[in-house]
Amino acid sequence: MTLVQLIRKIERVEPSLREVLFDILEEMEKQNARLEELYVSRLEFEELKKAVQELAQKVAELAEAQRRTEEELKALSEAQKRTEEALRRLTERQERLEEAQRRTEERVSKLEEGQARLEKALAELAEAQRRTEEELKALSEAQKRTEEALRRLTERQERLEEAQRRTEERVSKLEEGQARLERALAELAEAQRRTEERV
């Protein structure tokens, strides 16, 4: 990776981290300048070069991690917005539910009052039914007594009718006897008159 590419990657890093990386890069440049002034072996130079490459790789990895972190922060920010919107809708729904609950409790209270009135009316109706059943029982007993009295009256009426029939038969016989007696008396009177005329 060239120095230009490394600088471009560093420029995409967060400002606070970018300053640190630039300081490190600047220090590395100073070290390189001092190393150039000094006589070093090829092995030492290769080790230094490798260290610089590893550092550049770490800087690139940090830049990539920073980019992903920023993307995650952006995603979290969007998620936070969605969460706040969901919370707002949930709060509104909660308020509507509380209002509905209040209305429901009012309706339940009215229903309970109506239930109490209904139970009272049912109790009164049951009491009235009990009294009605007692009256019906009394009427039934009275009806039985009336039917028994009517039965006895009917039997008596039948006996009276039978007695009346027999009385009428006796009267009819008496009338017949009376008629025969009257004829006999008439005949006797006629005979008496004739007897007196002969005398």
C-alpha cells in the first residue's frame, strides 16, 4: 500500500482517530528520515519495512472498522427512529386503550346497576309468583269444596226430583180416587133423589 492510499484511508476515519493516525504517520516519517541518515543493515531495513506495512495494514483495518462502526451507528440511529415512532404509536394506542377501558368500566358499572335492578325485580316477581301459587292453591281447595258441595247438591236435587216424581204419582192417584169418589157420590145422590121421589 502506497503512502497516498494510506492517507486516503486515514482521511475517512473519525477526526479524533485521524489525528492520532496522522501523528503516528508523521512520527514514522521522522523515524524513516533518521534511519536514512543512519547506516542500517538490509535485515534491519526489511524488518522496519515490514513493521511499516503491518502498521499500514492495521490503519486500514481500523479505517474499515470505523466505517462499519459508522454504518452500524447509522443503522442504530434509524432503528432508534423506528423505535421512537413505534413507541409513539404504542403510546397513542395505550391512550386509546385506556379511554376504551374507561368507557368499558362505565358500561360495566351501568350493567351492574341494571343487573341489581333486574335481580330486585326478579325477587319481587318470585314473591308475587309465590303469593299467586298460594292463592291458586287456596282457589283449588275452594274449587274442590265447591265441587263437593255441588255433588252433594246434585244428589239432593236428584233425590228431591225422585220424591217429586213419587209425590206427583201419588197426587195423580189421589186425583183419580177423588174423581171416582165424586162419581160415586154423584151416583149416590142420584139414587137418593130417586128414592125420595118414590117415597
